[in-house]
Amino acid sequence: MNPVPASYHGVWQRTLLRLADGSEDTTTRVFWLQSEHLHADLRIPDPCPTLPRERIRLSGFAGLTEATETRCQWHRAIDFHPDSGTDIGNMRFINADEVHETALDDSYLEIWQRLPDSVGVVEQTWLHSADGTGRRACLLRAGDYFMFAADRPLRLSGRLSLQHYLQHESARDVDLLLGCELTFGRIQGGEQPWQILHSTLPASSGSLFPLPVDAQPWAELPVAALGIYPPENGWRRAPLPRLQDLNKEILV
């Protein structure tokens, strides 16, 4: 799979969503981190929902990116809403730090601004659960920002909505159903190293790592216990997912 052009690398914050009917959204906090092959995206409405059943309004996903200078496709391997599928948009770079995304059918316009402190080093690590359950996660870096994404502890079919599961599963499973983690923060520029700024999980606060760690060397970061719901035997580093495997999963 070809690398994503360097013009996409960094953290992009959405400043406007305009739909075909003229309605606009400028209040939802949306952050998209793009590395050489992987992306992670977090979307938090304002005000941020905190009650369990209200958190269905959150969204976020991570996976592989295919891109040219004029078109981008985001293939989701981890998704807060399991039935949301894949995204593809036409991309027009206004300048190095502003890109406009439009739907192929012109049903929406999104304006993205690159955060200045996200320019620089990009890193990507793909993770699998060491217990063989098939859970996936990734840790990405762009400049001074990071994003961590992890599957929920319960594996869900991509054919059914999160709302369906919340309506039909027992109350004791609600936290696990909502346990898909998308966490965004600063590596050094926050109040503490690896400070968490926003997350789909209310319990995700403070620092991503329990002890201060240096971002370099990246390959030596202690990733086994990352997240609110790490696997029983921890995470292990793994090769990047294959696009053909993700596409097969969508069809299952």
C-alpha cells in the first residue's frame, strides 16, 4: 500500500461542516491525525456527553488511509460506531495548512486546519491483543500530538448499529459496548507529559502512560498496558493491517 503524501501528515482540526441543505456545524470538536499509512479521528459534540446512554453521540475511528493530492479514503479498522463503513472524499488544498473535503455527491463540505505543533515527526504503531482475541489498537504521533485508538472489549458485527446493541444487550455490558477508545493529547506541550486532552472514555484522563516516558525511541514505548481496557495479556506490536483483509471484514 502506497504511503500517504506528506502534505496530509499532521493533526487536522475541523472548523466547519456544511451540509447540502445549508445547515452547519462549527461546535463539534473533530481531530484527525494522519501518519504515513494510518489515521485516527475523534469527534466530540459540544457539550461533551457524559452519561452512558448519551455517549452514543460520540464518534471516532482509526485504520488505513489511501490518498492522492486530490482524493482521500479512510478504511476503518477500529470504529466507535461499528456499522459506519468507509469514508471517501475529494480533497482541495487551499494552502499547506488548510484542506477542503467534499463528498463525491457534494452532500457535505468539511474545512480542516492543520495544528501548527503537529508539523514534524510522524510515527505509527499497530497493536494486536496478545491473548489472541483479535482486538486491535494503534498509537500515532504527529509533531507534539498523539492519538491512541483501541477496539472495545466486546467484538461487534459491522452490520448492526451501536444503538441496536445498547437496546438489546444487558445493562451490565453498556460500559463495554461504549468502550471503544479514541484518545487525543499532547506529548510534551501539555500540563504533563503525554497529557490526554479529549477521549471517548470519561475515565481516560491525566497521562496516557502511568509514568513519564520519552517519545524517542518510539519503538521502545511501553505499549502493553495502554488504554482503559487493555487486553488481559496486554498489547503487542504487529504489522500494519492489509487493506484486502479490512475489505473482507466489511463484507462479513
